[in-house]
Amino acid sequence: MRSPVDSGRRRLLSSGLMALAWGGAATSLLPSLARADGGRSRLPLSPVADGATGRELLRLPEGFRYFSFGWAGDRLAGGGKVPASADGMGVISQEGQRVRLIRNQELNLITGPFAPGESGCYDPLCGGGTVTMELDLESESLVSVDASLTGTLLNCAGGVTPWGSWMSCEEIVHINGHALGGAPDHDQMRDHGFVFEVPSDGRSSAQPLKEMGLFRHEAVAIDPDSGVAYLTEDQYTQAGFYRFVPKTKGKLADGGQLQMLVAKGYPDLRREAPRNQTIDVDWVSIDDPGAGRLNDDDRIGIGISQQGIDRGATRFTRLEGCAYRDGRIYFTSTDGGNAAAGQVFMLDIKQNQLSLIYEIGAEERPDFDYPDNITPAPGGGLIICEDSALRGPGRGQALYWLSPKGQPVQLAINQVKLGGRDLSGAEWAGCCFSRDGKWLFANIYTPGFSVAITGPWESLWRSA
């Protein structure tokens, strides 16, 4: 029996592995494990006025500034309005100071599309989708925003492909003939729980990539060398970590094989996971990627993971962010670990080995809790969006840098107050960098807008 891990378990768990993954020297990482404050690093953050509205929406380190854009309620170029619930986002292209982003709108609404037109609409009863936004970073302003996918549900995260498109993921399973969220069955609705590909320009074909599975999709990261896609599942009871091996590299619509990860010797990593060691992994195939419902019962949403578990695949809980860097896939479990406060895993693709590289302990939750969307930081480490139920008035949600030394550093805090409402408890989402690493983009989920943050990044990377 493995010895229990104390509730203070957090910090960098595999210093040598992290050094290899993020380019630091192993010896430089070790002192962070012994710091009295648990390896946390604090930057003084102060209110900063938004360059677009003049409101003090965020707290940032000295020398940083930002502007907001893509607010819910703004007019779309092709008609309609920008929806609320801004979630996953990615930089699709950049030419000089012009940047194009695609953003998910996580709406579970049976109200019809948020923009007119049949083009790019999957289900005419549903209100989710994506918007494509173009920025001019020289003038620090939004150039255009328009719908690029409509008629979907709960578009949560996703990921950018190496060929310049966006993968938008539905974090819900709805099968025609069943009730949705306790409401009467909408028998005209299509099935939901798919991944959709959105081009960098124009509207999506709105054709679901069904062979990637019917489950509560969260995020996607693609290995540029092989074209294999890695996917997370945001399911409470049992979540799988998957890969999709396409028939044709760069053409996911051609189909392929969905597989679920087996962490050898560890059928369940929801709470207890080994520290300072690697786990060999294997993959089992999912024979029926469309079986979102489990046999004849109403446990809709676990039909895919159960197929994998029956073949020895590993259970996780609430897998969220997923990102690729230098032959490795990083992914988060929002409520994993002994304190149910969050885990960060790393999969070495070539070595077929899995490592737990960070776990949040119980006493750390006042400072760092529930990691969600992630993106690689230009200075090494990861940018992590917080989505904690513990946040609200007096302590807004934070955006973190998990440094190569294993220190979670607060980069920004939400202090949004609008119309007499304190919205500081709204989650961060959609973090991503411009191609030159000078601008960090992210979303405030409620009321729904994006920010572009810039400042002395190089000094910050050197500080931790």
C-alpha cells in the first residue's frame, strides 16, 4: 500500500522531469521544494485601468497594461450580438500587429443561434458557438468580430491546430430522445457532445467530428509531428484522457481511431497519484465512439469512458486544460488530488510516460485552487486559469504562472464590478499568447469579454 500524502502536498513534484520539460537546471528547481511558504511567489498587484473602457477591471504587476475587447452585447459584423460566457480561445493567425483569435461561447441555451444564417450552424435550436475576432495590437483595438460557428451547446475549451484552425469542444452530452437539463425532451434537437473544426477565416462547416467521440469534451492539443490529437474529458464521476489517431495527418474529418489512456498499475488517479516518478502508459481503443449513453440506463455521458475502463483504462476526474510543448502534453484535473483542489499532469509522448508535476494542497487553496485552461508560457512553465468556487468579493479569481521552479505566481486578479454587481468571482478562461510572446490574451467568463495584457514579460520570467 502506498503511503498517504499529507494535505500540504503541492509544489513541483518531479523536479528533474520539469527541468527536462521546461529547460531549467534540475539543481535550480530543488530549493523550491523546501521553501517555508510552499514555493509560492507573490508579485505586488495593483488596480490598472482598462485601455478601452477606463474601468479598473484587473489588478496587474507594475509596468503591465491591458485593453478589453469582444464584450457580450457588441454587434457582430454579420448581424446579431456577441454572446455571453466567454470560454476557451486561441490565436489562429498573426501577420505583423494583426492577430486573429477564435473564442468559444459556452451557452446551454435552446434559443436558436446567436447570429443569423444557415451557414456554419449545426443545430438551429441551440445557442452556443464561436466568434472570430481580429485585433490591431499597434492601435490596441478590436478591428472586427463575427460569428464563425453557431447552433452548438456548451462550447467550453478546444485548441489550435498546427494547420491554423480551431477545435471547438462541446462540454455536454445530449442524445435525441432524452431530456436536457431537466427540461422536457426537445425531440427536434440533434445529438451534442462533439468536436467541431473552425477555419481561420469565415464560418465552420459545422460538421461534427464524430469519430473523436461523443462525451463531455473540454480541450484538445495536437502533436505537430504526428498529427495525433489529445483530448480531455470534463466528467465528475469518471473522466478519461484520450488520443485520436487520424487516418490522414492534418485532416481530422477523414476519421481515425479514438483511444483512452492506461496508466499502468494505476487504474484510478482521481485522488492518489505517485509523486516523483513516471508511470508507463498504454492505450486502449474505443470501439464505438458514438456510444455516449451507457446501455439502456440514463447515465448519459459516460458511455465512452466506460468502454475504456472496461479494458483497463485509467479514471481521472474533471480533466480540463490541455496544451502541447516540445514533445509533451500538459493537462489539468480541476478537482483532482487528495485535497480535491487540482492536479497538473505531463505526458511524454515519445517515452509513453505520465507524471504528476503539481498538486494543490488543502492549505494552499486560499491562494491557488481549481486549475482550468492552460497555455505554455514563453518564459517556461504554464499559464493557468483559475475557476474556483471559493472566489468572490474580496478575492477575485486569478490568472497564474506556474514557473519552471514550481512556483504559482499570480499574474492578474479579476476585480470586475459592473452595474452594481461584483463579478470578481467569474472565472478566467482562454489564455493564449501572441506569436511573438508580447501579449497574453484571456477571457473573463462573466459578463463575457476578453483582455490583451502586455508589459515587461522578460523581467517577470527572470524573477522566479
